[in-house]
Amino acid sequence: MEFNGFQNFFGELSNQAEKEFGGDSDFFRDRINKLKEDAPENVSYEIIYSIALYESLKAQQDMKILNTVKYLLDRD
């Protein structure tokens, strides 16, 4: 595989991960809503937002890693 081919693949994968798990996604909004429901009253919105953001970024990272490994293994 040439580097340009992998770069294109990873760019498309990154865009897809952002769409599915990024700040404008249903996943992110749902996590904020669920965390607000479950959090004690003394937990601030900033903390809830930070946790949801962390979970969103983790989901994006996991998706990129798993799909990249799958792509590389399927090529052999």
C-alpha cells in the first residue's frame, strides 16, 4: 500500500468518526443528556460536558484504531 492510499483511507475514516461521535453527533448529545439525568445536583455542566467530550473522543479513537487494523489485516 502506498502512503497516499493510506492517507486517503485514514482521512475518510477520521471524517466518519467525527460525524458519528463528534461534537455535533447524536452520540455526544445523548451522552450529555444521560449524564445530566444520572449526575447528582452538585455536578456542574462543565464536568458533564468534559466527561461527554472524553467519551466522544475515546469512541472516535477506538473506531479509528479498530478500522485501521481491520483495513491492514484485510489487505494481506
